[in-house]
Amino acid sequence: MDERSQLKVIAIGFTILRSDDQPSARIKYKDKAHYHWKTLEVFETKAARDRRMALLLENSLIIED
């Protein structure tokens, strides 16, 4: 999804998540308060990050980039 599309879905109330591995396993997000990527959580393992992502994505207003 390009940044223009991201801003459109954020404007109507969605939060966008992205998993990242550098510098460590983490989840980044964008929402109405943060239009640039911010770190939500840092994890010791990728598996722990992926489990948390799955839980967060159960919310109907959270989508993955």
C-alpha cells in the first residue's frame, strides 16, 4: 500500500501495522496520532512478534501493510 492510500485509511480510523526485523524484531504502526512509522513493541524473537501481530490483527480496525 502506498503512503497516500495509507493516509486515506488512517483518516477513517484504521491503524496500520508492519512487522520489522531491524534492528530487532518489532511491530511498527501508523494511526491518526502518528502519520509516520512508530515502534509499538519490541520482541526478543520473531515468533513472539508474529504471535502478537496475530492477536492485534483480530481487531477489525487494525490492518497489516
